[in-house]
Amino acid sequence: MSVEVRPVVREITQERINAYADASGDHNPIHVDPAFARATPFGGPIAHGMLVLALIGEMMRGGFGDAWSRSGKLKVRFKAPTRPGDTVTASAALAKEAGGVAEYAVQCATQSGEVVIDGRASVTVAG
Amino acid sequence: MTFSLDEGRIAAYLVAIGDTNDYAGTVPPLAAAALGLEALQGEIALPEGSLHTGQEVEHVRTLLVGEPLTMTGRVAQRSERQGYVICVIEFEIVADSGLDRAGAAGVAIRARSTIMAPAGAAPAGAAPGGGA
């Protein structure tokens, strides 16, 4: 039973990063302190990895509902930073389906096509 | 470490990420993983400028908003490369209230996070076997 997983597109603003810092408690200055972040190799603030990864969670929840919450598995690498002003698209492509488990290649990419997160997500779809 | 994720905290998380899915009184699994990881990082005291480079999450059962939760974690690996310390943090979140709506019990979330920190700033606590 393959499921079409619809992409999620979202702009990552500094305001969203700040709101995520407050919600998560992660106020690492590389995310929320422009002066600190300018002095790092990134040259400015970057988004929390878990903020950007949340787009994949949202996408999979949208496709699979409760099945994602009770049986989902995710394994990703954070490959590049996401910066304020980037528009990120989370997408999934079915990689294989066997034994009632669907496995997807998932990624988040910026408006320039740079892949910032990639990995695999699987979910039990039957049984 | 015991904690719970109440309605207000989950609502703030969903607004921050922009997720409008209906979770129907359950905790978004990545919210549990993110908030659990943040709590553990506080205990390990990773330095400013630490970077998250990899994440694995396994959802074993749904978590209900407000459920009492217990989290256990440890630094599973620690290595140094090119001036950076790479820590692998493993943690589990268990719902203390027993069965969920589907009758499942026990561990709800298993996760494994890879964090990279500047070597000179990495704390002594970031060593294998460190517990939280």
C-alpha cells in the first residue's frame, strides 16, 4: 500500500528560529545570537537541525497519521546549515516496501536546491 | 529524569515549527525527541557552538499530552577529529502511565543524536558512559 507523501514547504525565518529556541529551550547562540554567529565559520545564525527536521516529521504525519507516531523510524544526516530566509522543501520518495513496512528516501532542500538534510524514514503500513 | 509535555508546551512547539497537523491529544514524536535531547544536552553541558550532525528516532508507541515520562540517556561514543569532539548521545523515553490508546506499554521513543563540539571547549562530562 504505497502512500503519496506530500512535500512540506516552509520559510525558515529568524523569528521562527527564535520561537523554536523558546519552545525547545535550545538557545545555543549559533541560532539566536547574530554577533556570536558572525564569528563562527557559518558567518551568521543557522537554524536548529531539529527545527528543519520537524518538516520531515510533519510530512510523514500528514501522509500516515497515527501510524507514523506509533511506528515511524527516521535516520538522517544534517549535511548543511539552513539560514534565516531560506525556504525549505521536505520531500519523500518511496524506496522500498516489504513486510508491511514502507521505506522512503527523505530530504530537506533549500530554494537553491542545496540538500540540508537527507536520510531514510520508514513506517509500518500494514499488519 | 522525569518530565511531561503539557498542552501549552506542545502548542508552542507546533506554532514554532508551523505544523498544522491534528495530533489529537498525542505528542508529535519529534517534539518528544527534540525536547528530550535538549534536556540531556543541558545535563552534559555541551559548549556554545555545538552542532547537531545526525539524528535517529524510533517511535515505538504514541505519547499522550501530559503523560508522565521518564528519560534515560548516555554518551554512547566520544571521538576527536580535526579539532572537534564528536559525541553520540543515546536516549529512551518511557511513558510511566502504562498503556497507550492502542494498548502498548514500555519505551515510547528511542533516539540517537550525533553532536559535534569544538575540542578545546568540550566538557569533561562528554565522555563515554556519562549518564543523564
